[in-house]
Amino acid sequence: MTHEILKKLGLALLVGMLAMGLVGCQDEPGPAEEAGEEIDEAMEDAGEGVEEMGESIQDTAEGD
């Protein structure tokens, strides 16, 4: 019976630690994270621009 109590206590402790870890991850993003997000957005915008340019070239080649 003591073994079952220890298992339950260990599981409760693990769940508590995981919950505290999730709460700790909700801080404001730092400057490096903000810069990374800006770079991601810039790369996405550039990719969309290249895609639009490719479609424009294709339309011109087809004579539309």
C-alpha cells in the first residue's frame, strides 16, 4: 500500500512541476525573440513577393 501512495505522490509532484513550467513560459518575449519574429515575418513577406513575381512572369509568358 505504501508503494501505491508513493506512486500517486510522485505523479502529483510531476504534474505540479509541469504546470509550474507552463506558467513560467508565459513571460514577455525578450529582444532576441522579438527580433527573430521580425526576421520570420520579413522572410515570409519576401517569399510571398517572389511567388507573386513568378506568377506575373508566368502570366506574361502565357500572354494573358
